[in-house]
Amino acid sequence: MIFDTHIKEDPFVVSDGWSGYKPLKGEFPNLTQRLSNNGENFKMLHIQIRNFKNWLRGMHSYCNKEYLQKYINEYFFRFNRRNHRVSILD
């Protein structure tokens, strides 16, 4: 799980209100859940999700669930390289 691999037990973590995070509160006592409030509490997350969906719909006419991680990798590769357009394909 991503929490076990990338997050220590003592940091302060803020997540949305997804019920799947509730079992983690025992292992991560500083985990705080906040309701999204229609995207107001996690603006950048919702902007990224919306941008990804729009990119996916515009770039690919058909998407297969089997390749979803590859689509995500490509989107964020492009996103992270957006300021280096000259060398984006290097």
C-alpha cells in the first residue's frame, strides 16, 4: 500500500473523507480526514483530476482499463515536463 511504502507513522496527513482511509487511523494517528466540500478543500487535486480527464478524452478516442496506469504515467510525464518543451521527447 502507498501509505506503508511512502509515509512514516508520525507525519501529519490530510486526506479527503473517503471511508477507505478510516482503517488507517490506527496506524497513522496524525491522519486527518476533511470532507472535500465540493472541491473547495482540495482545489489542486480536483484541478488535476479534471485536467487529466479532459486530456484523456481529447488525446485518446478509446481507453482500456488495462492501460490506465500507462495513461496516467504519460499525462504526468507531460505535466512535469511542460516547462521543458524543447527536450520533452529526450
